[in-house]
Amino acid sequence: MPIRGSNTETGTMEPQQLTEMAAKIEVLEKGLAMATTINAEVFYWWCTALMLAIHAGFLAYEMGASRAKNALASGMKNLIAFAFLVPAFYYVGWWIYLAFPAGFSIAEGSEAGLPWNTAMGPNLADNASGIFYAAFTLFAATTASIMSGSVIERIRISGFTILALFLGSVVWILGASWGWHPDGWLTTEWGLHDVGAAGCVHTIAGFFTLGVLINLGPRIGRYNADGSVNDLPGHNMPMSLIGLMLIVMGFFGFLGGCIIYTGDTWTTIYNTPATLSAFAFNTLMGVAGGMIGAYLVTRDPFWMMSGALIGVISSAPALDLYYPGFAFLVSFAGGCIMPKLNDILVTKFKIDDAVGAVAVHGFGGVWGLIAAGLFASGYPNVAGPHISLAGQLQSMVVFVLLGFLPGYGLSYVLKMFGLLRVGHAAELAGLDRVEVPAKAYPEANMPAFVNSATSPAE
């Protein structure tokens, strides 16, 4: 039987018909490629949107963890820092990520992150730059929010904003370029594996916060003359619990932004193969393991929900590799350990971390990196050596120092210029009156608004 449209004598297609078919195939291939591009664009758009839930969550849980006289100030500094970070990351942060994967030498092609480059604006030929900039900006804002809760009720909004800008648009993204980049030197030299950004986001932000807290000092009334600790409970525990649950929800967007969609498969940021199903299994198991562990050792509602964050962070470095039951155990261990580490910081070292962020994020990230070195050792990387405990430990030290030293140094300078902490009288009156100024509950007759003592030490 002759081929339709062919030469009936030879059974072959005419040159014109071959040309037409080739043109149709080319159109189909272009359409498929564009569909793949648009699918990736849509996926990261919604990851970014979902990550906003993290910031709604931080807003709610920090306001709830504050006494009523400080509730608005706690929320306002989060919102202001977010607003400033968006342009700061556009002008500085994205370029840093592209520029420094090899250390402090500027990488070829990094000019694509400069604000005047054609990639950094509407461009019909570029469906990737804007969507990845947006996702990374939300990561940057997350680092600032991690610090935000620890310093409530005594930090100046202006001082916090300066710290947040430096952390979010310079410090963490330098760590991401080194260790959360396919060509980052921590991976190519030491084999770092940290697919869920526990190191560059949580460890760096947690230890940056520790450096700030040392210079900021405790809230008035937190410690008595004999060194004993007074509880300064927030005014709305239900608000804090809802906020923490919103953060857990937002983590699905955060971790979705940590996996690369290629059209026909998924890879990690390091180009190793992965599936979104692995992320789904281990994110949920991490949440559950951390919650159960923290609840068993504290019986405290706030720490139970903070345990969900600990659990995700604990399993994040090897989210793509763990068997789900094992991810649960790693996160359970993190949930058991971190509240106790927070108790040591508060009671022994007199670090007044109002929400336990140093333990949850800083030490939670440390544990996650170490666990990946212990239990995922030997897994191959595309670039660089296999995962190893030594590589994870060395990278962890880099993240700790990269967070702590700038946090301590910048907050020390702010302290010297009187820009870090509000005055004694302002702290007693409440930051809402001084820093905002407004009242969270203007129609309520609440003792928290009275300048009387709220603890024995005041």
C-alpha cells in the first residue's frame, strides 16, 4: 500500500512533504519546550506564594509570644523588614548568589544578577530569572523572620531592620552561593549535601541571631539578681500556635522551591536525581517526628509546635534520601534535643531567646547537617566527593561562623551607637507606645499597659 501523499511508484515522500513534516515537528518541539518552561514557571510561582504563609505565621506567632504592650512592635518590625528586603535582594542579593560559588572570586556569568541586566526585568526570552529571584527573596525574608522572634520586646525597629537587611541580602545568600548552588565550593570540595537549605538558611540565621542576642541582652525582668529565671509569657498562646502551623504550611512552598523541575524529571539543587514524592514523604514524617519528640520532653504547647519546625529542619539536608521512617526518627531526636539545648542557653548562659530560635533553627540545622553525614554518607554527588561526615561537619562550621561573626559584629556596632536597644523606660512602658506608636487592644483594660512591675526583677 503506498504511503499517503507519497510517490506511488516508489512509496517515498516528496521533498515538499518532507519539508512540511519537518516544519510541523519543529513547531511541536518548540511548543513542548515552551509548555515545559511555563509549567516550571507556574510551579515556582505557587511555591513563592505558599512561602508567604511562613511570614504570616511568623507575624502571628511572634505577636502572640509578646506581652500585649509589645505585640504591634513585634509584628511591625517583621513587616518593615520584609518590605525593605525585597528591593535589597533585587539590587544586591541575587547577584551575590550568582557571583561567589567558588569563594570570593567573581564567577563568570554573574552579571545576569546585576539590576541593570536584561534578565532582571520583563523579558519574553527569559522565564526563569524573575521566578527564581522571587523564591530566593522569600528565603531571604525567612532568615530575617528567624531572628525576629528571639529579639522581641527590647530591640529597636530601626536596629532590627539594619540587621535583617544585612542577614537577608548579604550573609545568608553568600552561604547559599557556597553551599546551596550546583557549583558551590562546599559541595565541589567537601561534598556538602543540604537539599532543604538547613545550613545556609537555618544554621546561618540561628547563629547570626545568637551573636545579636549576646549584644542585645535579656529583657528587663527575665533574670533575678541571683540568676534565677522568670517566665515572661506572651499574651496569646492560641495566636502563636496558629502562627506556627502556618509556618509549617509555608514550609511546603519553601521545600518545593528547593527541588528543580526539568520538565521530564526532578533534581536537587546539586543536580542529583530526586522526586517530589520523596519530599512529601519526609516533610510530613519530619513534622510529626519533631512534634512528638518536643511534646514528650516538654509537655508545652508552644514547644510542641516548634517541634514541627525542628523536625523539618532536622531531616531537610537529606530530604531526598531518607527512608520516611528514618526521617521520622531523625526528626524525633531533634525534637527531643533542641528544647533542652534552649534550656541550657537560657539558664546557664543567660541568653534570653524569647522563642527559642537559636535552638530550633541554629542547632536544629547543625543536627540536620550532622545526621546527613552520619546516615547518608557515601551517596554520590554530581560535582565533588561523596557525602561524608567530615564534609558535613566542615561545612557546618563554615555556616556557624558565617552566621555568628557578622551577627555579633554588626550588632556590637549598633550597640555602640545606641541603635540596638530601646531605653529602660521605653521597655517598661511597652514598645507599642514608643516604637509604633499604637495599642494592639485600645479598648481593653489590660494590666500589661500599666507601667507597674510584671515580674519580681522589675
